[in-house]
Amino acid sequence: FFFGRAYARFMDDRGFSPDDRPVVRLVRNPELAYVMQRYREVHDFWHVLTGLPTSVAGELAQKWFEAVQTGLPMAWLGALLGPVRLNAGQRRALATTWAPWALRCGLSCVDLMSVRYEDKFDMQLQDLRRQVGLARLPSTAGLR
């Protein structure tokens, strides 16, 4: 699959649109507002790259990845506090498989905020994962 095709399928399957992300309004500094806007925009690109589902458990695994990649307090809060919404099996899968994977990958990948994903749509998804240094993905069975 090409990255662009995988992204389009991800968005279509969920009824999402790139235009659905709200504009950042409460950040007065224009540079910081741009960073926050881009963070919102890349969230779905990162779902495609990581293969993480959009279930509550999948979003929490994604938060661990985002926290390490961005250092944003809201990502850390979501990663640390969100698991209270999971059942015991999901918490175990998050703690033993997905959070360690997300931490490892987040630390070893390139800075994914700076990737121009819009220029990578014609690249094979596996090649893009290799290019950015994303480690092999474990099964997502426990996150669905």
C-alpha cells in the first residue's frame, strides 16, 4: 500500500476528514499555535504509521507514542491517566506490550512532527515506516 492510500482508507473507514480538526484558538503565540495545529493534523498520519486502532485502548497507546515524540503535557496526562477507562486485560496489554513499544519507538524514530507527510503519499507505507525508524508493530488484538 502507498501511504496516501492507507491514509485515505483510514479516514474514509472512520468517516473522518482532515478538515474536521478544530483550529487552535487559545494559544496566542503564532509559532506555538502552528505547532499545536500541526500536532492535531499529524495525529491521524501517526495512526496510519503506527497501525494503532482508534479504540480507547488504541488511542491511549498512541498517547504514549505522542508523549515521547512531542513531550506535550496533554499527551503525558492522557497516557498516564487514561488507562483507568480500560478493563484489566486492556491495561495489561497496554502496560506490557504497547506502552513499552510506544516508548521505544517514540525515542528511536526521527522527529515525526517535522515530517512532511503530504509529500509522502506516493511512498510505500512500509518504506516510510523504515525511513522514519518505526519498529515492527506488535499485534493490535488487545487494543480493539
